Amino acid sequence: MDIVPCFLDVNNRMAVHGRPLAERIREGGGDALWEDRREGRIDTVVIHYISAADTDPGHPFRTESILRIFVDFGVSSHYLVSREGTVLGLVPEDKKAWHCGGSAMPPPDLRRGVNEFSIGIELVATGGSGFTAAQYASCAALCRDIESRYGRMTYVGHQDIAGDSAVTLGLRKEAKPDPGPLFDWDRFRRELGGARPA
């Protein structure tokens, strides 16, 4: 599996709707859409979905439009997996991406601020599109690659850490629904399978 570097920082010259991504990031007042981690341990992977259905309804899966969402809303994730299974590296793993917001791990863990100890993976999809075979394969391969560096991960959906329970705890105002009921966790875990660290 190849990871295409596309870091969300002021060194990225990729054009996003006619303007360099770097220029858009600089206008936001920073150098990158990430920050240093306070903790060293990474033990969780959070799976999300993202699309440009609201901002570019004619092309909801267009990478350029999705990157613009990250910049315009000041959010980020470590990886983006396209419908075709291409993996873009957006944030270095040793940095804290801004993908969870107010969040808490499910019981019995209950740790808050999940960005601090997690890696975020965004799958290009909508609430109704489902996910492609290529995305399952690439996401599983990416997660095996992550585990080769950090050991076994805990896998959660954004909804599991930033859903109704996070709202009840006062950590956020709105519950997140992704990756939603169309994400097949059993299929993902089967594809993840194979030789993994203990």
C-alpha cells in the first residue's frame, strides 16, 4: 500500500479550487492543521467518513473539495482514503490531528480528548453511499501498517466517541453520526485480520 503525501501545511503547493493549499492555510493564521501531542502513546484509530456533499453537491467525492473543507473549517485527519482506495497522508502520525473534537472513549476506558492518543482515518463517503471494496482493503492495509509501528490498536467510529454520550457529558453540542450503519465493522475486522502484532 502506498501513501501519497499531501500534508496540510504551508509547504503544500497543491491547488485547491484555484489557490494553493498553503496560501489558504496561512490565511487561517497558522502553519499547519495539527499540533504537537502532549502524550507519547498512540493506541486508538478513529474511523470517520467525509464528503463535499454540502459544499460541492455535484462532486461530493472530489478530493480537492474535501481538502478545502479541512482548511475552511480548521479540522484535519491523519489519512484520507478515496473511493478508489488511494491513501493520502495529511498529518504526520506523531502530531495531533483535529478530527474528534469533544470526545470520550466508550466504557470502560472513558478517556477524554481522543485526538491526543489517536490516529484519524477519513473515508470518502456520505451517510447514504456506503463504502467501496477498495476502501475496505486500503483501510485495513493502512491499519496493519499503523499496528506495525505502535502495536495493536483499539478501533472506534467517530460516533462511538463523539456521539450522544459525548453530548450528554457536555463535551460537544451535536452528536457525530459517522461512519454510520453502512460501515461494515465485521468486514473491516476480517480484512484487518492476518499477521498482526500481539
